[in-house]
Amino acid sequence: MEAIRPYIPLLVPLVVLDLGLRLFAFMDLLRRERLKGAKWMWGLIVLLVGFVGPILYMVLGRED
């Protein structure tokens, strides 16, 4: 645990950014009717792929 302690101030903003991106992408996914692909598939990508999942959804998944 002591080895991680110096990196905590750097990790906290990354975790907050990741959660914010996931929340924004998931809320957008729930509100959108037209997508490129199945809604359940994009939901899994947003929730499980990590930091890249929400970005992939915003770039490739939205139709408008």
C-alpha cells in the first residue's frame, strides 16, 4: 500500500474522469433511439471496456 500512496493524487482525477465519461455515455445511450448497432451491445461496451468504451460509443455508436 505504501508504494501506491504517492500516486493517489494522480489516480483520483483519472477515476473521476472515467466515471464521468461512463455516466455521460450511459445516459446518452438511454436517451437515444437511433444507434449504429444494438443498444445492449453499446451498453456493455460502455460499462465493461473501461476508459475507451465511452469514447468508442461517442465516436462510433451515435448516429446523429
